[in-house]
Amino acid sequence: MAGTAAAANNFLRQIGASVDAALARAPFTMRLASDVAAYISRMDNLLLATLTPPGGG
């Protein structure tokens, strides 16, 4: 019976560590996605500005 309790304890520790790591990384991931989207948007505008001739024509 002690082996079953130890196995359950280790299993729950692993689950807790996984959930903790996911919650700790979520803000960093959201910030990274936001920064990448802003960077791509800026790059797209810069590329369009270099391809558009002066006077819009």
C-alpha cells in the first residue's frame, strides 16, 4: 500500500509542476505574441513605404 501512496504522490507532484510551469510561462508567451505581432506590422508598413513611389502613383 505504501508503494501506491508514493506513486500517487509523485504523480500529483508532476501534475502540479506542469500546471505551475504553464501558469508561470503564460504571461511571457502572451507578451511575446504581442511584440511579434507589433514587429511584423511595423515591418509590413516599412516594406510598403519602400515599395510605394513618391506621389502615390
